[in-house]
Amino acid sequence: MGADTVAGVPSHLHEMLVELFTHRPVLAVELLADAHGVRLPEFVSARTEPGELTDTAPTEYRADRVIVLSGTAAPVGAIVLEVQLARDDDKRWSWPVYVATLRARLRCPVTLLVICPDPRVAEWCAAAIDLGDGNRLTPRVLGPDRIPTVTDPVQAVAIPELAVLSAIAHGADPDPVDVLVALHAGLVAMDDVALALRYHDIVLAALPEAAGHTLEELMTTGTDYEWQSEFYRKRATLGRAEGRAEGRAEGRAEGRAEGEANAVLAVLEARGIEISEPVRARVTGCTDLDQLDTWIRRAATATTADDLFH
């Protein structure tokens, strides 16, 4: 695991960054392609597995997460995922073991991906590791300069985990409002409210004080989107039980439409645009996901609420 512990307990930020990939394993594939141009083999599905990489040796080796890319019959590739918040010289020795052990176990190519929110740590992690006899292992590192800046609310709704990474990496920029507005839209649209709360909490903990205040203001803007802890935790407990009781498939579709409608209104409110009751009713009454995606994109640049429809 990453050297990011207090009295042997992994930090909250470390654990939550790992959780992003637990909920969306393919995010690692997307980031490798976008940031490093790495094209992994075609695969049918991606799944996470525990990071234990000890075979017969007495020393315990445990990566933060292992992502296996499966073909129709066998693994076609794998990713060792590490979140590194601080420099740890021991990793120069253990990372090659992780890669070699997983490669031997799965009989497929393995890539080492290291997530580093701190640019200095990222620079240290990116240095090639000399294995001897001319062999080297070069980690694929995602520091703030390689983590995409997500300012498009539609992209944030589609991939909220990427919006979370973006906010953590770029929330300290001089003008992070567009990043935080996109994150807000992505969180409001999530069907899993409890998970959205966890994502919100980890971003808030990672942001500088000024950016954190901006995010909290966004989350508490308007009467329909009060994200104060007591209200939101209660909502997370209740979920969307009514819709799911009538049919899970229908409930998921309705829940997504409701979430995207909320995202449209949330982006407008976060930008200080007044929303009339007819506009609010039209947005919340829409169940066409493509139309809602269009409105989310327009909400990011609209000057009036009526601009959504033109």
C-alpha cells in the first residue's frame, strides 16, 4: 500500500482515491489512454481484485488495487494501481515485485499506474527503476499535470469519478469554479446518493480552504439542493426506495433522469441564474436522457434559464 499512513492506518484521502477505481475499474484504462497514450489490449470486462501479491515469499506484498482486463476466455491485461501521497523509497523495490508477480500469476502484460495528487511526489514516482542488466521499469504516473481538467458538466455526469480526480488535482488552481461546478453537476446526478456523499467528502477534505468554501456554497445553493450533512445523510439512508420498489430497472432509469434534471438546475443555480417555475417544471418533468444531457451542456454557458431551450 502507499506510504500514506498515520500510526499504521491508511489516510482517508488514500482510501477514497482507491475507492474511485473500485467503483469504476475502467477509469484506469481511460486515464492511461488519455494521459499516456497507452493502448491496452481489447477486453470484454474490467474488474478489481484484492491487491495481495505475495506468493511463497515470507514478505507480504500488497498493492492498493489490481485491475484485471478479461477477454472471452482469459485475462488479456492487468493494471497494478497505486495511490502515492508521499515519497516512499521502499516502493522502488516493491513495485517491480508487484508487476512481476501479477504477470506470472495471470500470464498477461501488466502496467503499473501510480496516482499522485502532489506534483513533487509524482516527479519522484515517474523515475525509471533500474532492475539491473539493462532492464528498467517505468511507472505510468498521473500527477496533477496529467489528470484531465473536467469543466464540462456532461462529462462529469457521465464519469463522476473522473470529476472527483479533477477537482482534487485542480481545485487549488487560481480559478477552480468551472471544475467545481462540473463536479457539483456530477454528484447531484448520481443515483447512489451515499457514494456521492463519500465523493463529496473526500474532495472537500483535499481542497484548500478557499476552494472548499466555494464547493460548499455550490452544494447549498438553492432550496432544492441543500447538501448540508444532516439532510444529505438522511437522503443517503432513504435512497430512492419508492422507485425501486416498483421495479429496479424502471427505478434506475427514473433515478438517472431525476439526477440529470437536478444537475441541470444545479448548474444554473451555481452560476447565479434565476429559474422560473415553468422552466423548473419543464426540466424536472423531462425523462429523455439525451435531452437532459443537452440541457446540462447548455446550462454551463447559458445567460438565462430560457437559453436551455434555444
